[in-house]
Amino acid sequence: MSINDLPVLSALRTKMQWHQERQRVLSENVSNSDTPKFRPRDLVEPKFDKAGAVTGSMGPLAMTRTSGSHMTPSGAASGFDQNRNAGFETRPAGNAVNLEEEMMKAASNQMDYAAATSLYSKSLHLLKTAIGKG
């Protein structure tokens, strides 16, 4: 069995990749804070089963309904809308980016990424110690 096959390390790698992609999406939200009619976006956090594998209603990446005109994924609530808070602080130009909220999300995301990388690093060190190479 390879180290890459361990469920815990695989779940941590998936989580770190998700945090990297989420940081990109959040930075796009901030950079488009003055773009007319721009709506902020965010990623759906991956869910893991007890074995550490990614779960979802439709495989590794679950479908999300972002508009009322989209079809509802099977097993999802019919009224789900990822951008449900998008109109809360909409400016006259139609932009719904709240910079304070986006910066809080980015800071939280950065802390969560640091925690995941720390766990990954310590797990690798523990494995090396267990096999006598640490």
C-alpha cells in the first residue's frame, strides 16, 4: 500500500486542494467588487465518509442549483439557491459583493488551510517515525 492510498492523507489532500480553489474564488469576488451586476460565488465544501472518501449526491462533485430556472438535482430540496444572500447588500450598480464578508471568508479559509497542511505534515512525520525513517 502506497502512502498516497491512505484514506486520511487522501482526505487531507482533497481538503487542501479545495481550500486552494476556494481562495481563488474568494479573491475573484474581491477583485470584482466594483464590477456592475457581479454576484459573489463560493464553493460547496466536500463531505467525507468514515473511510475518508469524498461523498456527494452525484459522485465526488455534487450539482448545485444556482438559479431558479435550473433543474433540481435528484435528492435536493427544490428551493435551494447557492446565491440566496446575493441580494442582501446589492449596490445601485447591481454588485452584491460585501468586502468585509469576503475578507472574513478568506481569512477563515487561510486558517483552515494552515490547519490541514499541519495535520498532513504531522501525519507524514508520524508514519516515517513508525517505519523507522524519521
